[in-house]
Amino acid sequence: MNNATPIHRAPDDPACRQALALAGVFQAASLVDELARNGQTDPRAWETLIQATVNTNPESFEAIYGGHPNNLRQGLDMLEALVGRKQANPVVMRYGFSLVLLMSKLRRDTAMLDSLGQSLERIQRQAGHFGATHENVVGGLGDTYQQTLSTFKHRIVVQGDPTMLQSPMMPERVRACLLAGVRFALLWHQQGGRRWKLIFQRNALRRALDDLR
């Protein structure tokens, strides 16, 4: 990601921060779908997710997603579908809500949270040496997801082209995206996001999306 990108301060409105965090969840869901079907993703969207996952000590809320909402534009577009303004991709919606459910289970498992934190600290050091999107780092994120979140009874089954899903590094990239989605889901919860709000407070989400255009 371009380090010269100016920092765009997120509005103080909690709904805007929740929308940005939730956009990260659904951006991860969208990239999982793209990787599984054709193996290609938008580089900016991909790098934003990976940077956010390896950055375990961000200096600010904005630093998590690289300082500008456009880094989460793909996810924000998915939220437009969530609030009924665009046609929804049911596969992406399923992945997104499954990531939120995984986050809820993770929050109740302190041992797994500790294990996940320790793994991410090691990967952050690795990213400092190789770069966040190096295949060694992506592989480490994928392995971390497989050793932790994928052990829950509720598992995300990824649909796509079997040949694509079996290509070199593709399983690791998909799992790294899933881990990023859970990371943003935790951020969403920390900012006051709750599943019931997605049903009963959609007008607040619509207004937040308008503010972030």
C-alpha cells in the first residue's frame, strides 16, 4: 500500500466506524469468493486486509485500514447490498455472516484468543522482514486460521472452482482472507457493532454509508 496515502479521519459517529469495520468483514468475504472462483482479486483490497491482520498494534482506528475508506470500497459496496440498495451476492453474504459468527465464538474462547495473538505477533515480526503480502507471511496467516478458527464446529465451507482452490498458495490465501474477516469482525464488535443492529438499525448503516462516499 502506498505509504503516502493521506490519513482520512473517520467520522466520530460510532455508526461510521462500525460501517468501516463491517466493510472489512464483507471485503474479506468478497475476496474469498473471488479467489475461489477465479483466483484474482483487487490488489488494493487484498493488501488492505493483510496489512490490517498483521498490524497487531495499530496507532489509530484509521491506521487499521490504511487511512482511507476507499481501501475498503469493495466491502462498502457489499454493505450497500446488505441494506438493500444493490443486488446481493448470496455466497458473499453467507461468508460475511459466518465470519461474524466465528468472531462471536472466538470471543468466548480465551485460550484460542491467546494462541491467535501469539501467532500474529510472530507473523508481524516476519512481515517486518519480508513484507506483509509475502507468501511466507500469507502462508503463516493461513496456517494460523487452520490451527485455530477452523477447529470450531461451525466451519466456513468455501465454494468455487476445485482446480483453482487446489492451485499453489490458494488455500493459504483464502484462509488468510477468512482470518482478516474475523479480525475486522472483532473490530466491529469493539466499536459497538452487534448482529441485532444489522436487522433493526439498518437506517443508521445507510446514513453511515452515505457519509463515507
